[in-house]
Amino acid sequence: MKEIKESLSLKFAKAVRDRKFRKQNPGPLYAWPMGLWFSLFFVVPLLIIVAYSFMKRDVYGSVVAEFSLKAWQQMLTPAYGIIFLRTLFITGVSTLITILIALPCGYAMARSRHQTILLILVIIPFLTNSLIRIFAWITILGDNGILNMILKGLFDFAHKITGHPEAVFEPVKFMYTKGAVITLSIYMYLPYAILPVFTAVDRFDFSLLEAARDLGATKPQSMTKILLPGIKSGIISALIFTFIPIFGSYTVPNIVGGKDSYMIGNVVVDQVQKARNWPLASTFSMVLTLLSMAGILWMMYSSRKEAELKKVSSKEDTTGTGGTK
């Protein structure tokens, strides 16, 4: 009986403490406005998209509230499969090149004395409208653009030297190709890759590289086996922040792309604005949403796993130092 009374008294005291803590800490009340905003403008539209993807399309372009898998079956046709593979190819190449550029840039920024200036230079493109930046690239890649003017000058100079001044220069087709879409995708989303890599490198303990060099590792080996695993969370964040927006991009392929660069984002917009096929557009939007959610969950899992590894290593260090003492 005595043990039962003690356990009941402990539970009562804990309940009283929890009640006092809730009164003194009204944090959950402050979360209600954000939760309501999140529910109204994110969860509800997402549920509408999910519902539309399982409905029928009316003759006049509206949605009939009847269960149907026609939109999902239509999405799995070979024509849309080709668009999906093309989108995956353009996105994969753009993301790979972006990460390869972001790694040395983020490393150089983290090791530089002028981090603030370099960060401002990276953030400056965010302050300019994306359409203005795209049209600026059109003046570079167009048939009469800066790049073709430079090539024309080199062409004319070479033919004057060789004695064929009557040769006519044919402009190189840079615009409306996959190359133009990949180039602008890299330019548009490079800051999204540089910033997480810079943050991860800035937090990295560079004494580990010195220890690896003392143990006989070469500089490339210490970079690949120590530095890259140490900044894995930043690389994963850069991959997600780059891959997902490019995969669902619409503006870049619509303005500078051609027939061979028609992507999933263009399909969604055309199905809504031109074909008035809301169920099919919702189905493709569901694919993009699921891909985004998978990327976010992967990033959360990797960051949590890295935090757990850091806790384990710190505990081992403390126990090791305690044992030596």
C-alpha cells in the first residue's frame, strides 16, 4: 500500500508540474495561427489536388466528382513516359554540374577571409526577378547575341588570315535546345547549392584533414574520405534544393527550350491552361509533390542520423578522456 501511495503521489506531483509548465509556457497557443495557415494554404489545396487526380474530366473542361483512374492511366502512356525520361535527364545533368560547381565554390567561400562579400555576391541574383535574368541570357545565347558576335568576329578574323574574306558566318544555334535549358537551370539554381555546401564546410573541423595527412593520407584522399563524408548533409541539401525545383521547372524550358526540352512542368501548365484537363494536371502535380516529400524526408533522416553519430562520437570522446584521467 505504501508503494502504491508513493507512486500515486509522484504521478499527481508530475501532473501538477506539467499543468504549471503549460500555464507558464503558452507556446502551443502561439503555434495555432501558423498551424491554421499551414492547413488552409497547404494541406487543403494538396487534398484537393489528390481528389482531382482520381476524378473525371468533363467535356467542357470541368471536373466530374466520380472516381476514375483514367488520369493515372493516361500519365503512364509512352508519350508521357518519354517526357518523364527527358525531364529526368535534363534535371540529372543540371544537378550534377551544379553540385560539381558548388563544391569548390562553397569550399573556397568557407576558407576565405572575405566570407561576407562572397555571400553577398551569391545572394545578389535572388534580388533580381527570374524573368529578367532569363531574358538577359537570351541576349547572350541568341542568334544575334553576344556569344555569336564573338564567334563571328573570330570567324571573320580567321578567314581574313587564310585569304577567304568572302566566307559567311552561320550563327550557332544555342537557343531553344536542351543545352540552353541545362545552362540556365544551372545558373538559376546554383546559389541554392552553394549556400548549404558553404554552411557545411564552414562547420567542418579541418583538424581532421591535418590528422589524416599526418597518418599518411594524400590531399585527394583526405578530401574524398574525410571532407566529403563530413559535409554529406550539405551535399544532400544542395541535391534536394537543386533537383526538385529543376524537375518541376516551367519558366526556363518554356522560354529558352524547344521541342526536345518539353518537361513535366510544361505538361502541368498546358493541361490546365490549354487542354483544361485538371485530373491529368493534378496527377502530374502529385508526382512532383511526392518527389518533393521524399527529398525532404531524406534530408531530415540524413541530418538526424548525422546528429546521432555526433552524439555517439562526443560520448566516446568524453568517456575516453575520463578513462585516461
